[in-house]
Amino acid sequence: MTLQQRVFPDYAAALRSAYEEEVSGESYFATLAEARDGRAREAFTLMTEMERVTARAVEPLLAAAGVQPSDRAMLLDEGRAAARALKDRSWRAHLLEMRDEYGAYVAEFEVVRAGAPDDLKHRVDLLIAHEVAIIDFARAELAGEPDSLAPLHRYLDRAAGI
């Protein structure tokens, strides 16, 4: 799979997509965590919390822009279905995807940041930072670094202040 940066018609569409992917990402990573053990389970569990926290951080942007996201239950179902479709994917394949392809999300989130009100840009910075943390984790895990989970923990510590 090769993720390509999408082009959205406007700020509202980019913001809505970003938020909805955080919500579906919560159940995506939770479902992946349930199917694993060890380091993979721990990492996916941390990512589940990251998605949850990041979605909450983005909610004030939705309100400010008058953007109504899709139904939360539907988004959670989409995330679970996407994870189930990957039930046989190796841990290494997940890591390679994160490392090599999640940069497309960072580029999309930069578009959201450009359109965000100045007083809420710090919330989009969290959206960007969470994706960077996952990429950094994947790089470290693939390199065999013993503290590869550190970027995920640092992000959660940072997000706790929002």
C-alpha cells in the first residue's frame, strides 16, 4: 500500500478528514493491539490512546469552523474493519508502512494548520506531532532501539498539557 497525500477542496474538508481518521484510528489501533502481544501490543495500545487524545485536541477546531463530523460509532466501526482486514500482516510490515508512508498524513495536517485560526494552531501542532511520533517510533523499532516507545510516551506527556 502506498499512501498518497490527498488534496482537499477546502480547510473544512481537510479538518473533517483529519478528525475522522483520528476517531477511526482509535479503534483501528485498538483492534490491532487485541490481536498481538508483547511490544506490538504495547505500541498499538499507546497509539490507541494517542488517537483518542488527538481527536479530543482537534474538537475545538471543528467547533470553531462549524464542521460536523460523521457519526462516531460509524467511524469506530470503519477503524475496526480496516484493522481486521490486516489481521495477517506482519509487525514489520506495519512498521514499514508507518515509517515510509505516514509522512503523507503529516503533509495533509500541514494544510489543516495553514487554515486553522491562530489561537488554535497549537492543537494542530499536536495533530502533526502525533504522526511524527509514530514515524519516529517505527524508525527506532526497525533499528532495534530498546527505547523505541519513547516518542509515543513523549507525545502522550505533551498532549496531557492540552
